Amino acid sequence: MVSLALTVLRAAGLALVGLYAGGVLFVVIAPSVARLPGPAYVRYWQALNADHGRTMPPLLLTTVAILLVAAVISWRHGRLVFVLGAAAVILVVLTIVLTVAALEPLNQLANTWDPDRLPAGWDESRERWSRLHLVRTALALAAFACLITAQFLDRSHP
């Protein structure tokens, strides 16, 4: 029964972290977005804020809960498997902290802008957001890598 629960939780955790990591990675690797003129970029940023503001909190909180339970259950599957699961939890939590503490204030600032009359220095906020988002993306990808590695190691050493 515990093994089945771990299998289901791992699959759900991998799917959710993969969805999240892929979503944040897309923003990094989409060169056309970075080349948008200021007004178009800010409209895009504001639209993304609205969508992510609705979907990310429940997605990430559910992900953390699933990963936490999976990490606890995996304790019996070896120290390395447990450590990788715990590391994934920590990395996802770090993405949440980074988002709330640093990225969300920039998002809220961007939401106040009129895209047709951008304030002086708006591009500095965009650059800061991009740098922070790159860190968030690296954390999310590292969490995904931890989960894949834990799954592989656990299957290789039952």
C-alpha cells in the first residue's frame, strides 16, 4: 500500500514540477518575448501576471504538499532517495519564496503601468525581473532533476 502511494505521489509530483519547470523555462527560452517593444512587452507581462496569479498558488501549494508526503514515505527507500526528494521540496519552496519576496513586487509594479505611457526606468524593472526569473527557473529545473534522479535510483535499487 505504501509503495502504491509513493508511486502515485511521485508521478503527481513529477507531473506538477515538470509542468511548472516547463512553464517558467518557456519564458526564458522564448526570444521573441524579449524582443517585444515596451508597450507590447508590458501588456504581455500584465496578462501573464493575471494568469499566473490565479493558477500558481494552488499549483505550487499542492505540489509542495505532494512532494513532502512523497519524501517522508521514501525514507524507507534509502537515504539518497530521501535526500533527493527533500531537496526537491526545498527547491520548490525556494521558488515560492523568491516569487513572493522579489518577483511579485515587480509584477504588482508592472500591473500599475499604462503600457502606452511607460514610466522612466521601466526596462530596469524588466531586467531585474528577468534575472530573478532565471534564478527561479534554475531552481525549478533542479527540483525536477532531483525528482527524476530519485525515481531512477529507487527503481534501480528496490
